[in-house]
Amino acid sequence: MCKLATFSGMVGGQLRQVSLYYNELIANSENKVKMTWKIIKNLARKIQNSQHVSPTVKADGIVQSPKQAAEAFNNYFLNTSENLNIHIANDNNPTSLLKKRYPFEFPPMQTVPITAGEISIISSKKSKNSSGYDGISTKILKLCGNQISKPLAFIVNKFITMGVFPERLKYAVVIPLHKKGDVSNMANYRPISLLSVFSKVFEKAMYCR
């Protein structure tokens, strides 16, 4: 009973946050009627697209179960990537390849510490519901940006001074996105990689330096 109440409270809190977000969008828009219809159309489009997702796909003409489909997509995308990069397969040194593509002196990176204010600016980008493996979206980061800006700035500064990009921030969730044609045909999908939003914050901080 306590677990059910806790879960209900979490769901209620999330719904309130979403409601406040849309209310803020409408309140800050110049044309409130237009913004309202834009929100309705976006939500309706998401529901419509989710209803057209095929529960099964075909690989080599054979219908696959969801688990088999995940493995088939993984192998398909890996093989496609290997075929596209076959012309650079003999060069296993990324640094030498980069120098060939960019035969100039690399500008030095400035070690100016990142501030909490800069973190707030980075996290105030366009809100999106998509997220990486950690389940944290840019919308969530934006809602709690003021509360986590100082500790996040401290962590990012540690990464920069140590010269380390955490392995966990390199993890990506790969989602097959349907392009056109038969939704059960694996060849009609392209991969979309979703990284952790924190990796984007770190990359932006590095880019600015």
C-alpha cells in the first residue's frame, strides 16, 4: 500500500511538472492560441506515431520476435557501419587520421573554470523528452538546473583538469527510426543514438574553451 502511494505520488508530481511546463510555454508565447494548438498537434502526432510501431520485424525474410529483432537490428547497423568505413579500416590510429583531415596546428584549450552560471546557460536549451540510458532528458535538466548547477560545475571542472571523459557518458541508446516503406522490414530503419544529456553539457563546456 505504501509502495502504491509512493508510486502514485511520483506520477502525480511528474504530471504537475509537465502541466507547469506547458502552462509556461503558453503564458510566455505572443500568440497563446497558436501555441496551444501547436502543443496539441505535437502530442497528437506522438500518439499517432506510437500506434504505428510494428511489434515484429523481418530479417532475411523471417519474422523476428522482439528479442531477436533487437539482436538483428544491432547486427544490421554494425555491419552497415563497417561497410561504410571499410576505406579507413587499415588506419587504426584516430589521431593520425585526424591530422590527415586537419593538417593545421590545434589551438590550445583554455583551462578557464566553468561556473554555475555557465551551466545554467547550457542547460536552458530546447527542452526534449528524449534521454540516454540514465533516463534524464533536457527537460528534466532544465527544471532542476538551478539546484544542480553548482555541483555539476564542480564535476565538469574535475573532468577538464584531469583530462578525462567518463566512459559512462559515452554510452548511447540506439533506437531504430522508421524512414519509409514496410515497417516490418529492417532495411527501412536508420539508427538514432541518444547520449546522456550530461555528456552534452560536458562537450559544450569543452567546446567553449
